[in-house]
Amino acid sequence: DAGITQSPRHKVTETGTPVTLRCHQTENHRYMYWYRQDPGHGLRLIHYSYGVKDTDKGEVSDGYSVSRSKTEDFLLTLESATSSQTSVYFCAISEELNTEAFFGQGTRLTVV
Amino acid sequence: AQTVTQSQPEMSVQEAETVTLSCTYDTSESDYYLFWYKQPPSRQMILVIRQEAYKQQNATENRFSVNFQKAAKSFSLKISDSQLGDAAMYFCAYRGLMAQGAQKLVFGQGTRLTINP
């Protein structure tokens, strides 16, 4: 199994509070991604990174920011959580010549 | 923009029987990959099978095979000799490339497969 660890695995937070989710990899892969999974939508890309300090927006980036200060860590921040951000969040990694993306175990975030 | 559609929210099959899950996609790209992922209750995303668009031969992995119809933009998954452990949510996904070589995975809505003993 690819070495990807997401933390926390579960979190309940209140509307308006900041939340940071962490993705840590031990594979030294160049690319890292954050997706959210919602019923009826499958997984949708929030943000991705193609190197340290290099990030770009995905399909559903509003309300989210990311940072990557080290190859192994990719952080997803909700500056002010809203109920619409209640979801399961997945981190994924991929390498340049590899066709497969590897996924973390997911983080279930509930905003009340 | 690419889209992936799974028109069967739920499917069920008797153990040991064969089931086919449907997927259609839309793209203007000529070079891409297609995948089927399995998501059991543990939430882990598990790659089941992949298909390269330039290959005409359908991919096969043990009991899992695909019917890839490039002109029709169709990519169905056939599970033979269904087992109880096959019960899961199945996602069809399209892979293109973004700037800087990052992968762009576009997922369908998912099909929940139930195996009846």
C-alpha cells in the first residue's frame, strides 16, 4: 500500500471555525491532490500541488486553501467552515510516469 | 470539460452470477486513461482495472473485465462469478492531464453493488 496518511480521520467542527486537514506521504511523489466526496457527485478535485509551494485550483476550490511547504505534506484549510463543506475528504498522490493515483483513507468532516 | 456518467445508482446480483456496471464519458481528448475504482465500507479507494484509450484490446484483471467502446465513449465493467467481497461502491473515472503533468481524475457518481447470497 502507498504510504499516505490523512489526519484527522474524523472531525466535527462548528460553523465559522477554521479547519486544517493534513495529508502526509512517504512515497516522495511529486503530485498531491485533495478531493471531496459527496453523495451523487463522486469525487471532485479541490486543489492540487505539482511541487513544493506550487499549487493550483481544481473544480470546487471556493472556500478552500492549500499549502505545501515540504514534499511530504499537503495541507487543506477551510478558513471559515460552512455546513456545505460537510463531506469526506480524500488526499491522493501520483508520480510523473505512473498512471495510477493512490488515495489516503479519507477524513470525514462534519460542520454543525 | 470532461464528464463521466454512471446511470445506475444501485445494482444487485446473486452470488456467483455476472453483473455489468455502465459508464459513459465525454471528452475531446484523444489520449487518456479510464479506471474503475472500488470503495468498500472502509472508504478506501481501490483501483480495480485500467484502460488506455489508445489500446483497442479490452483490459482484464481476473474476474473483472471491461468493454471499452471508444467511439461510443462507453466503458462498462463486468464482474464474473460475483463474490460477497465484491459488494461496494464502484466509481468510473476518466484521467486526463493538467498543467505541469498533474493527473486530472474525473469521477462518475458511483454505483452501489449489492451481492445477494
